[in-house]
Amino acid sequence: MNQRFVDVEDDDPMLSMVNIVDIFLVIIVILFIIIMENPLNPFSRDAVTVIKNPGKENMEIVIKQGQKLEHYKSTSEAGSGQGTKAGVTYRLDDGSLVYVPESGSAE
């Protein structure tokens, strides 16, 4: 009779529901950790800049400052505007860059 009582407990449908709830809780905790580790986390007030596909035609820049989120997409057009020449940049043989400012006055 004791063996038969153990078999009845193994068929309890509530035990399988408890296991399913445990699995969902673990999944929710994992998703929460993933959200918190994301640099664009909505709960963070940090300033973050993310560059997707750098140097390619479909490059995107996402800037997050507190709750403000700005999104920039690259275009194939060259930049334009008004300004004056500020100096010259030279690339040395070792690959480093040297900037030499203009010594004359701006026009």
C-alpha cells in the first residue's frame, strides 16, 4: 500500500506546474540581466555613443545622454559648410599624424 501511495504523488499535475513556473522565472532573470548589461539600457543615466558598422556605407551613430536618444545615419554625400583653413595634418612614416596649425591670421 505504501508503494501505491508514492505512485499517486508522482502523478500530481501541480508539481509539473511548479517546474514550469521555475523555468519562466529563470528566463525572466536572464532577460533582465541582458537588458541591464546593454549600453543603451533605458534605466541608466550614463552618456553612451554606439557606432554600428564603422566606416561602411550603412554606418549609424546612436548617442544616448540620460533619457535623450539621438540617431544618425550616414549618407553618401560629402559634408559642406563655411569655414577657414585651420592648419595642415601630416602622416609620418610610422603611421602617426602630426597637426601643424596655421601661423598666419584668419581672413
